[in-house]
Amino acid sequence: MELLIPLIAGLALIWLIGRGVPWNAKLMTVVVTLAVIVVILLLERNDLWPEAFRRR
């Protein structure tokens, strides 16, 4: 649940912002957003995330 709720909220926000945008641009936005989320999660899980940004 810790990952699912922010992911759904982010995708809903992308959908709301991109309502007038062509489908290929929406798809690219979703792909880039998910890639950023995955990179951040991998960095955090492998202790490579900067100490200043870690949750306490």
C-alpha cells in the first residue's frame, strides 16, 4: 500500500494534466514518470539515496 497509493495518485494527476495532449505524449509522460519512480526506489532500497533525502 505504501507504493500503490502514491502511484495511483501520480497517474491520476498525469491524466488530469494531459487531457488535451495526444496519446503518444501521454504515454511518454507515463513511461518517464514510472522510470523516475523505479530509479528512486532502487536508489533508496540499495542505500545509495543521499542521507539528506531519506525518510526518518
